[in-house]
Amino acid sequence: MKSFQWIPCTFCLLLYTADAGSGTKPNFVFMMVDDLGIGDLGCYGNTTLRTPNIDRLALEGVKLTQHIAAAPLCTPSRAAFLTGRYPVRSGMAAHGHMGVFLFSASSGGLPQEEITFAKAVKVQGYSTAVIGKWHLGLNCEDSSDHCHHPNSHGFDYFYGTIMTHLRDCQPGHGSVLYNVYSHIPFKPLSIGLVSLVVLHIRGMLTVSRRVFFSFLILVGLVLSLFRLLVYTFPNLNCFVMRGTEIVEQPYISENLTQRMTSEAIEFLERNSETPFLLFFSFIQVHTGVFASPLFRGRSQHGLYGDAVMEVDWSVGQIMQTLERLNLKDNTLVYMTSDQGPHLEEISVHGEMHGGYSGIYKAGKSTNWEGGIRIPGILSWPGVLPAGKIIDEPTSNMDIFPTVLNLAGASIPDDRVIDGHDLLPLLQGQVKRSEHEFLFHYCNAELNAVRWRPPNSSAIWKAFFFTPDFYPKNSSACFHTHVCFCIKPFVTFHDPPLLYDLSKDPTESTPLSPDTEPQFHSVLEVIRAAVSRHTQSLKPVPVQVSPLKIVWKPWLQPCCSSLSQLCRCERDHQIEKVQDGLQKE
Ligand SMILES: *[C@@H]1O[C@H](CO)[C@@H](O)[C@H](O)[C@H]1NC(C)=O
């Protein structure tokens, strides 16, 4: 059996070395879907949602079943993916409520000192592009310094959105801001107001007209400011850029994936002669769920399912292009999601707009497995085995060192890199992952630790705190729309809650000293690992602090004069895509 497995791998190694010797560097195509659940894909067990193109990719390559996002939220997870480092190391993890950027005019972002894989391979002669969602900041001091723009992080070409997609970017889909709105105590306010009037009329209380009207005006002012914010939000935050130019503000979302797909195909065609790195970062299937007319109504799972099918179609288009350009054998393709599905997301029409985490518990913004276990598919015909499944713990931070090694760039030695080169594991040269410990952060709070001891099949996971679900018997935080990482939204555990994922992958029954003889010794090892890890952290400026994520009017990117409310439409892709759709 052993020798059988070794023959193809020795062969592929030979092939690969020959390739490297002849001086051709491999290309990279990375596809990251936004908020896609591991349970949404056929190749990860979904039997009712059809994803044939992604399934084929898994059949042709390696499927990772314990692939872990470095954070359960977009901004920190993406920062970790690009840099190979835990988000706390770059300051991309918040100490408090909000861990993501909500305004394009905030000043935080991925710091200049960080090295992304794009920056590292660019100096090795690669053409680099990010197409789609960025969500790692834009400006620092004025509205066009672009200090955090993809161009400042090693990507030559950018076509996409600086921010995340939100329901505000979809006319008629409501506003994320209504979650804030729902916390305004309208009932007590109106009861108070009516009581005042009644008491006044009955002569039991004399309120001067001045006080009464000032109060009314104040309430009116707050409400109108809020309305104004909701009204202008799409213009200010939902825009498409080509390079550093805004080409559409606000954008029409329905055909975004179609446009990004043709941008990606054009990038591949333009660069088929040079080594390239393409990061295709899907706008779908995040909240504000949309699907183009071609896909609407196609799935059994509503608009969300249609959106997943459109993403799958797009993956197929990219793969067909690689095949047509004869690039498949020299390209490492990676397909993933940034974290688990957003289980709390329900549309204004009451439709479920969040994905499915399969057997795993909970979803996005928690460190239960459903929040961090993501699809991880890597394909490279001739170099990686086809149809292989690997259960070892791996991380989305592993892509960074893997890419640098393959591109012939040296791994930076002036900083901690938390990822490990995946190639030996993928090719079967080693059987075990180099990740003995993985640290699961909820923003900047260390939430849980995973320990994979050498010489054992156990996978221990200890939680220092867990989110409080609402309603209690659900596995979602419906009262806050996403789960938070701090009191009073979490429960702390001392001793930590301990699970063995190898026996209890659904995290259903925490262990105790009675049910697990190693209980105390396991926690002791984990505590020691935490203390070593904590010592390796250096203090850095926090990029997602309240002061950095607030809306700063002087940083607002705007493609027209303010009187036109930042509206414009210069995107030539729109017409091209419309032509294309008509032809189909
Ligand atoms: C497939 O995915 C959809 C969409 O997330 C989900 O509702 C459904 O339960 C999944 N079905 C199976 C059989 O896993």
C-alpha cells in the first residue's frame, strides 16, 4: 500500500523539480468566496445544492477537511491569509465590538510594514491582481493617498470593491444600520412623550412649550440624521474601482460576479506568458445576497443557493480559461471561503440568506468549528495527487509560505510567520501537519486553542469563553446579528471547556476529569503553549480601533462633486456583460 502511494508522488516530485530546473515558475489562482459555508458544497457533503465545477476541482486535486480560517470574520481572516500571520500581529484584530471596516472612509487598514504574498512574488517577476472584495482599508490621511489600497500591497491590478458587500448595496434589501436602529428605544420614548402630554393637559405637570418643542426637535434631528446616513450609505461605500479610479458609484450588484469573472479571464489572457498570481475574491455569497438573472430561481435553496451556483459557474469559467490557455499544469489553484456561514442573516422578506456549516456547530464570528472550518481545495495536475483527502489541521495562513517557497522568494525572517508550507503534506512526503497548536482568536481575544499532540490521534480544543446564543437552544446570536467576543455577550469557562474533535467533531459534549483521565494534563500543555504564544506577540497599533474605523468625511472617496452625491457610472464592463448575457 505504502509503495503504491509513493510511486505517483516520487514521479510528481521529479516532474516538479524538472519544471523548477527549467526556470518556469508556477502560476497561482486563489479563489475566496465570502461567507460560504463548508456545508454548501457538493464535495463537502451537500446533496441538494449543485456545485459541479468546485466538485471537479476537488476530484482533480487535494481536499482539506480540517482547513481552519485564522479568524471567524472577514477583515482579520483576509489579513491573515495575505500575510501568513495571526491578525493580532498586524493590528488587524479589534479589542471590543466591531472587528471589521464598515466605512470606506475609515483610516485603518493593513499596515505598510506587512508583507503580503503578492508583494513577495512581485519582486520575483510575477504579475499580480486582486479582483473582487478587498476589505483591508483604503486611505490614511486624505481621500486619495491609497496607503492601504491593493496597489500598495503588491497587487499590480485591482478591479473590485474596497469594502464588503452589504444589504445596503442592494436597493430594497434594507440596511445593516437598522440593527443599530432597532436598539433605539422607540417604545419608551413615545410612551414618555404621550404621558407628558396627558399629564400636561390634566394640569398635573406644567411643561413649558419651549422644553416640549426642543425635545421634539432633538428627536427629529437624530432620526433625520440617521435616515440621511442610511440614504447616503450605498453611495459612500458601495463602489467599484479599477486601479485607483472609481468606475461605478454606487454599483449595481446583480451582475458583479459576471463582471469580475470577465475581468479575471482578461487578466489570465493578458498574462499567460509571464508568471502570475490572481486573487479572485468573490463579492458573493455575503449578505445582501444577489444572483444575476441567469441564475435566479435555479437552485432549491432560494436566492442564497442561486448565488452559490453562480460562484460555482464562475469557478468553472476560470478553470476553462486555464485549460484553454494551456496553463493548468503550471498553475496552483486554491479555492476557499474566508470563514463560516452567516447563520443569523435573514432577508427583509424573511428568507434565510446565510449558508450551511454541515455537521459543524454555529457559524461566522464564532470559533466553534462552524465558524472557522472552511473549504480548502488545492489543485495542480501532475504535481498534486488527484482525489486525495487530508484530515490534518491546516490553516489559510499556510498559503503564504507555500507560495513564497514555490515562487523562489525567501520567507521573511524579521517577523513571526504562523503558516507552514503545505506542499510536503499535499504531496504526501509527510503525513502530519506541522501545526501542533492553532490559536483561535475572536477579534483580539484568545478564544480557544487546538492541540494536535504528536503520537496521538486526538485533536483537543479548549475554549476559554463561548458566545451566548439567542434563542438559547439555537447556535446563533440572533439578538446581535453576529456573535460578539466580549462581556456581556459571552460566558467564560474556568476550567476551559475541553473537547476531543477526533471523537466529537460536532462539539456536543464537553469533557470533564471524570470522562477524560487526561483532562488536567491536556489543559496544562495548552496553558504552556498559550504563554509561549503570548510572549511572541509584539504590541502594534490597532487598525480596527473605534477611532480608526469611524467615518472620516475628509477620507471619503467620491467620483463626482458632492452635490451629485458621489454618483457616476464609467464602467465599460457593464455593457460588455450585458451584450454577453443577451448572446447566451
Ligand atoms: C445544502 O446547502 C443549503 C444552502 O446552504 C442548505 O440549506 C442545505 O441544508 C444543504 N443540504 C444538505 C443536504 O447538506
